[in-house]
Amino acid sequence: MTTTDRSPTPRADGMIVLDRADCYLRLRSCNLGRVGVSLAGDLVILPVYYAVIDGDIVFRTAPGAKLSAALLKTKIAFEADGAAPGWSVLVRGHAEEVRDVEMQTRARTALGYDWPAGDHEHIVRLQAEQVTGRLLPPGS
């Protein structure tokens, strides 16, 4: 069954709210998203290649804002989207650096080995506390 087989009822504005299962189906369909982090009163949104493991988002990172957020176990946001039809999924929760060797291996396997040059050896896990999604109305 695809996400469109269930024919959810659109809201008055034409937007369709996705259930959690649809959100995860869409998250697993791509591997590029964005992480939103607030550190020291500043907001940044940064692209990441990601994977879904046990319902959580994992990604590699270099030292910087994303790793700092993980080391501080800060609440962060993650967003991925797609087109045709347009959709968006938002995952919110607390970040942590993955230090467990078994989980690091699982994450590296799920993420593959294509990533930007440089030191991106740290693995961050976003523990999904809230997962929401929207399917955009045609022509929006």
C-alpha cells in the first residue's frame, strides 16, 4: 500500500496531515534533509545526509554546531521534503552523539560511504519525540 492508497481527508486549505507511518515511509524515501539547531541564541539550519534507524534520525557530522548540540543533548529539529506530490516531514527531539560501537556500525552501514570531504566521523542521533508531516495540495 502506498501513502496515497489511504486517501486521507484534506483540511479546508487543501493540506493533508500525514500519520506517523506515512511520515516514516517518506523519510525512508530520501537521504538529504536539514537540521535546525539553536546554540548561544543563534539559529542555524544545515543540510545533512541521514538515515532512519529504529525510528530515529542519524547523520554524520564534523565538529561544529550540530556536534555541539549533540554533546549538550540539545533539542533540535530535522526536516526532509520531496516533490510531486510535495510533502514535508518534521522530526523534533534531543540530539546525542552516538558512542556505542554497535550503533556506530549500524549508522555507518545505513548512511553508506558517500559524504562530503573532511572530518565527518561523528555520528549524531536525533531521538524522535515528535514526528509530523504534511502533504501539500496540488499547485501550492
